[in-house]
Amino acid sequence: MDQEQNQTSCISGTVFSFLTGVLIGGALGLLFAPVAGKEAREAIANKYDELKEMIKKLEEKLSKQEKKVTAYRPEEEKE
């Protein structure tokens, strides 16, 4: 059970770190890009939509992985 929690914690930490890096990189890219305000807002909106979709897909993958891990646990540990 502890190993499963460690794996979940590790995956969560990795996903959080990845998303944080994406946000920071995107923000810095937009700050230093020579574009007009309207274009920058559109780019931010597009990146936000892309990020939402990426998070949705990651949630689906994590949910599937959780189900697989839960399915392989011995019966006495499921309770």
C-alpha cells in the first residue's frame, strides 16, 4: 500500500513540476516575444486552452493507471 502511495505521489509531483515548467516557459516566451497586446492575449488564450486539454488527458491517463494498479492489488489489501 505504501509503495502505491509513493508511486502516486511521485507521478503527481512529476506532473506538477512539468505543468509548472510549461507555465513559466510560456509566460517568459510571451514576455520576450515582440508581438502586440492583442496578439499576446490571443496567444495566452490559445496556450491556456492547450494546457487545459493536456491536463484533461493527463487526468484520464492517471485515472486509467490508478485502476490498473488497484486491479493488481491482492484482495486483503483492497479493504
